[in-house]
Amino acid sequence: MGSDNVRLSEHLGQVVLINFWATWCGPCRQEMPLLDVLYQKYHRAGFVLLGVNLDEERRDAAEMAQTLKVSYPILFDERKEVSRAYQVGSMPLTVLIDREGVVRYVSEGYKPGYEKRYTEKLRELLGE
């Protein structure tokens, strides 16, 4: 888990899902393994998934991501600049961005079944 800065412009031409999460967020814990399934299934098709953690303690976040066995990159928003830019209120917050870099879908919170919605939107955007 690096602290390297990632710019969305590096991912133009790909469909990007950004998932804002924290260790104290129960629904995040439920959702992350399901997001990982999506990542495994579609990353060869040009899908990028970035988990953005909002915890104060990186170590807790790193441990949770390891426990949940997520394989997608986990980034840290230490200065909370990214979360402010996306107006993160409740978590998890999931943002889907198309190949042109345009935000196309935003989902707040998580309830079982949301991942089906993400899959539909994702396939739609990958097909564009």
C-alpha cells in the first residue's frame, strides 16, 4: 500500500470506481469483498478500482484490507482533499467515472444488492 499520488488523468480511457471507506464503517466491511469480486472480473476489460480510506490510522486500514483480502489498490486521503472534492457525507461512497473522466454514477451507503447495480452501470460504461 503506497502513499503515491494517483491522478485520475492517468486513467483516462478506463472506467474507474472510487470507493471511499473507513474501518469503523460496518457497511464498508460488507461491501469491500463484493467490490473485489467486480475488480477481479472486470479489471482486464479496462476497469480500475481505487479504495480511498479516510481513517486517521493507516495501520488499521491496512489490516482491515488485508483481513478482507482485497486485491485492489488502497489509497489514503490524509488531508481529506479527495473526500472534500467528492463531498463525502455518509460512507461508503461509491463513484463511477467513465472513460472520458466524467462522473456518471454516485451511490451513498451500502445495502445488499447494490453491487448488482454497480455491475450494470459498470458494464454499460465499459461498453461505451
